[in-house]
Amino acid sequence: MTADPDPGAVGERIEALLEASAVGGPVARERAEELVRLVVDLYGAGLERVLDLAHEAGALDDALLAALAGDELVSSLLLVHGLHPYGVEDRVQRALDDVRPYLGSHGGDVRLLGVTDDGVVQLELLGSCDGCASSAVTLELAVQDAVLAAAPEVVRIEVQDKAPAAAGVIPVEALTARLRPADQAGGVRWTAAARVDDLAVGGLTRATVDGAELLLCRLLSGVYAYRDACASCGASLADAGLQRAPATPGSAVLTCHGCGAHFDVRRAGADLEQQGRHLDPVPLLERDGVVEVAIRAPALA
């Protein structure tokens, strides 16, 4: 059985082929575009008819609609043909709900205020990053990746900041810029790091992703990823101890065997002894049972 095609990669390939056809002149380009348009319209009409038949048979219930909308490939086709069962605001809200537990682990949250007719998503900023500057990047990537994947027609994200000006507040700028291409200086790329089922609950797993040494920690509340380096002594945390903090349900504390420093896994890796010091968290999303991380590419000199 062949793997499902990546909608984004297929779209880029189609665009590349159309550009290549332009070598034959404007007529060749127009014919290639018409061919693509006719094929897309044909499959769109067929997909719409399938939905109509399912509806007429009484099979198109809420459960089936949710399954269709939850499948990445089918959802992308429904969006292309204007057949998606959920409106853009509903899709954005669902996307935010999916990443909200992860945002909360970094002390932040966002609330959807609305989506304008011209495709602008308006969010209200809530919470803080607990003094961790790199958590702002994590929130930026998690929120934008989720929103743009669910609603590619969104043109930009605007954030209304109502939080008081204080140290650790998530900066508005962290959520407003679009994701940079992976090949751009300072850009990012989402890469699979591990399958969730392969990570033991309450355990630590070391992984190398795009040349970066990472430490993955799976708790009942989710999976967390950090650069594999103690914020105090710089040593690897691969053999660090992991235990629950006394009288704190659901907590998880990493203890560096090299220097004895303690870090709160669920609160952006905050050092429990020295305020303002953190492990380096890595942006992470769980999709279809796979843990994906975003490694920021080094800036070009």
C-alpha cells in the first residue's frame, strides 16, 4: 500500500511543472493550466457527488463529518473544492483547542476573538512564558502551524494584548509573523522525532533531529522536548533523574546528575533553584501519533 501523498508537496510539484511548461511559450503554459483546472474540477465534482450520495443514504452524520474533517488529505481536498463541513472560524477554534494543552505547559494561552471577512484571525493573548524567552518562539510556531494547517486561507494573525506589561509576558510579535520557509535564514522545519507510542510514560528518550541533540519526556499531560543540555552545567541530561515534586500532582522534575540542578518539565524547564534560568525548550506538536519538532536553522553569515 502506498503512503498518502503530502498535499503541500503535491501542490509545489504541480506549480513547478506549470512553471516548466512556460518554457514552451505562453500557449503551452495556458494549455497546462487548463489541463490542471479541468482535472481538479472533475475530481471536485466527483467528491461533491460522493458527499451527496452519503447524505441521501443517511450516512453523512456528525461522526463521519468529523472523521472526514480530521483526515489531513481528505480535509485538504474538501478545502480546495469548497466542500469542507466546518467554517474557517470553527476550524481555527478546533486548531487552537488541539494545541492549548501544550501552550499551557509553557504558561501561555490564546483566545479566538474572531475571523474577519478578509481572512484575518484575531486572537487575545493570555498568560506568560514564566520568564523563558524561547517559549515565545514555541508558542509562535505551535499556534501558527496549527491555525495555518487548519485554515490555509487565513492571510494573517492579529493579536490583541491585554496582559499587563511585566517580565515574562508573551510578546505580541511572537504570534504575528507568518512561519518562515525552512531554507530561509533563521527559518524552521517541522521534523518527525518519534512515535508517541514508542515513548514510555514517565520516561526520557534521547533523539537526534536535524543535527540537534534532544531530550523527549512523555508525561500523562503530553510530550515535552528540550535541547539535551543542562542549563546550569551544560552536561547531557540523558541519564537525568525524573520524579514528581512533593505535594504537586502531575508535576515532573528533572535532576541533573552532573550538578544536581532541578528543572520543572511542565513549566518550560524552569530551574527550581535559580529564577529566570530554563532548559531550552523545542517547539513540539503531536500529529497522528507522531511527535514533530521544529529546529530553527542557523542564520546565514
